Amino acid sequence: MTTSLLTLPLISGYTAAFLGLLQMILMVRVGLARGDTKISLGDGGDETLLRKIRRHGNLTENAALFLVLLVLFEISGGPEMIVLGLALVFVLARLSHAYALSRPDGPLVPRAIGAMGTLLAITGASISIIILPSFSGKF
């Protein structure tokens, strides 16, 4: 009987843990804002609540796909520095985006950095998985 050991995707695991904590912080902030405004569903036209909802929602919309791609790339033998680079770009992008939406004026530069960083990280992880066999000699 042959056994194989799966290398745990530590970079992906730490990235998921950090994003999970960020997600919970953003969720709690939405909940507190809902309590303050007495708005239990939707945003009720409250601009501050809307920004908090979108910070939380935008992370939710992007983090799951990114983490699946990152884990697949890492456990498939993707180079550690590329895995780490993708993770850092995504996390910094999401922090930048959350910061931008936390400001009343919604600064465009941090929001653009967040959007572009997210786009680059997800696209980079996707392409990396596609071309991985050429790195490892497997296909």
C-alpha cells in the first residue's frame, strides 16, 4: 500500500485565518451600525450603513474565490514566493478597499488600489494554476 502525504497549505491557511478575522470585524461593524440606526434590512437610505454593508459584502464576494484558487495553487506545488505574493497582494488590496469605504468621502486612490489588487490577485492565481504544469513538468 502506498501512502502519500499532503503538504498543508500554510500560506493559504494563514491568509484564510486573517481574512476570516477581517470578515468578522466588518460583520460586527455592520451589526452595530444596524443597531444604532434601527435598520434591520437593507440600508434605509443611510449612506454610512451602506458603506459598511458594501465593505463587508465586497470582501465576501471576492475572498472565497481567491482562497479556493490560492489553496489549489499551493497544494499543487506552486512556488512558495508566488503563493505568498498573491496572498499579500490580495490581503493588502482588501484592506485598502475597506479603508476607502470607511471614509465619508470614499477616497478614490485606496479604493482603486483595492479593486486593482483584487483583480490582479485573482487573475494571477487563476493563470498560475493554468500554467503550473509547465513549472513542475507535470500534466
